[in-house]
Amino acid sequence: MVAADMNAAYRRSRRRLVELLRASGIEDLAVLHAFDAVPRHLFVPEAVRHRAYEDVALPLGHGQTISRPLSHALHLQLARLDGTERVLEIGSGSGFQTALLARLVQQVCSIEVIPELAARAQAQLEMLQIDNVELRTGDGSTGWPERAPFDAILVGAAAPVVPVPLREQLSEGGRLLIPIGNENGQRLLLVERKGEEWTETEVESARFVPLVGEEGW
């Protein structure tokens, strides 16, 4: 009975979060439905699970955080996903955004540099029986050439500049969302590929952990 009550409480909290996202400008119904379906509390440490449906970033350990829900929702809306895409996620982290993406696209390739986080994310995805995600541990700053091209690439850590390998792994018309900058200041860029040209649009200021790797810090 306690477990049932707790699940009902999480469900109500999840619905309130979806309404907050909608009120904050998230209009993509598929994104809102994904947030309504994916249990964020399963992707955060038990010590902060009571805050899982607040619009705040939460610590994951290893110096990493799970981004606030509105940031995830904004990135997914900006990616303009229609359900047919192959997407590369740099920074699996908790696996929460990975699970959201799995409901929004055909295939997700996700890379996490910290083995402990990768293992935890993989376990949660398997528990939820999500089977359209391929997750590996490694340097995500150089992308995943063997799985390229990608219709969208979402980077969950800030790089000094847009990594050339990530730009080149975009498909025609592909979109890359990446924070650029350091701890003193960052901006979220939307990079779009048109043939052999790439356009960059600054979306908003940002605050992410540093991208670690050959093309990162």
C-alpha cells in the first residue's frame, strides 16, 4: 500500500511538472507526453528523489548533475524531432534524457565518459525495457563515427568551441545543440547543416559541466 501511495504521489508530481513545462513555453506535445511517461525519480539518487519533479538540477555524484527538466524539454523541442531520427547524445549522465529521446526518435546512440554513470544509466534503461538505445562508455567529444550520420546531436556538457567531428557527423539538415564556453560563461548554440555549410544560432545563456575529451576541455 505504501508503494502504491508513493507511485500515485510521483504520478501527481509528474503531471504538475508537465503543466509547468507547458506554462513555460514547451508546446511540442510529443515532448510533453515523454515527460509524462518517463519516471524521472528513477534516474536520480535516492537521497534527492523527493525533489525529482521540481524544475531544478540535481547532483548525480562524480561531479555531475542531471539538468533541470525545463532545460531538457527546451533542447528536445529545439531539436525538432519527428520520430524517424537517429540521434547521438553526448553525456548520458543519469539516463533520463536518454529515456526521453527513446520515446521521441527511432534510435538513440548515447556516450558517457564516466563508467559508473554509464552502468547506472544502462541498468535503468533495461529495467524500463527500453530497447532502441545503444549506450557506450568513452570520449563523446569526437562523436561516434561508426554510427554516423545523425539527424540530431545533443551535447550535455560545455565545449570551448564546436567540435569539428560532431559537425561532420550531422546528416543533411541535421541539428546539433551544444553549450559553448567555460565556467565563467556559456551560450547554447543550435548548429544546422546545409550541404557543406553550417549555420550557428545562439539560443540562450547556459550553465553545464565541462565537456571532457579530445575535443573538450
